[in-house]
Amino acid sequence: MVLPDKTIFIQGLNFIVMIFLLNVVLIRPIREIIKKRKGLMADQMDKIEGFNASAAEKVADYEAQLIQARKEAGEIRNTAKDEGVAQEQAMLAEAGKEASGLIKAARAEIESEVKVAMEQLSKDVYDYAEQATGKILGQA
């Protein structure tokens, strides 16, 4: 069994002094370092959150610009397509007019050639009729 004597008070006083010294020498500086680290980490997290918010805002802006650019490209494409269709219609109408003119000219030429041929044939019909009649009747 342990008998208390005067050394127990010295040991108690030694313990209290050592706690005080350890607190001054080790525990307070460690606590201050931990506080500084927490502050630094909080600042870094704020910067990271700010960067993420800025990045998200830039991505949203980029996507909005991309959508706008696609819309404008679609409008330009549709405008060009409409202009192309209008030009195509104009070219087809012009080609139709030219073809119609050529057809009319060809028909007129054919009709004039038919008239000339008919006149020639009607002139020659009497000669051919006389020759055919002569052959039929036996006249050479």
C-alpha cells in the first residue's frame, strides 16, 4: 500500500508546473498553427468556390453564345436556301420562256416548210396525175 508523504505534494506541484510549461511551449503554438491552417483552408475553399462559380458562369455564357451562334447559322442557312430556291425558280421560268420561244419558232418553221411542201406537191399533183393516168391508159 502507498503511504502519502511530503513527496506527493512535490509531485503534484511538479505535475502542475509541467502542465503549465507544456501548455505554454507546445499546446498553444500547436493550437495557433491549427487555427492558421483552418483559416488558410477556409480561404482556399472560398477561392475554390469562387472559381467554380466563375467557371459555371463562363460555361453558361459559352453555351448561350453557342446556342445564339447556332440560331444565327440556321437563319443564314435558311436565308441562303430561300435565295437559292428563288434563283432556281427564276432560272426555271427563264428557261421555260426560252424553251417556249424555241418551240414556237420550230413550229412556225415546220408549218412554213409544210406549206412549201404542200404547195410544191399541189403543183406536182397534176403532173403526177397525168403521168399516172397515162400509164394506166397505156400511154407512155
